[in-house]
Amino acid sequence: MDSFPSCPIPEVARLGRALRKWKEAFLAYFDTGATNGGTEAINGLIELHRRIARGLTNFEN
């Protein structure tokens, strides 16, 4: 990939830099099959309940 010239489109260039930076993490998935999906699901539930409860000051409301 080092032989390619830089891309004139900033978004594509940024994507290329991100992929190069995270290359080892991306490829590790294929070796291990491990993901952080469970953690993200729990975090999503926590954030959902935080949004639902926003502004709740007492249980009578």
C-alpha cells in the first residue's frame, strides 16, 4: 500500500489511514473470532435506559 500515491479525496485518505492503523486489530478477528459485541450490547442497553430515565427525579413522576 505504500506504493500508492495519496488520495485527493480527504474522506478516502482518512479511511485508508484508519485501516492501516487498525490493520492488526482487523486481522486478529479472523485468527481468534473474538469480538466486543457482547460489551457493546450491554452498553447499548445502559445507554437506552439512561435516555429513558433522563429527567426522572423521583419515582412518582
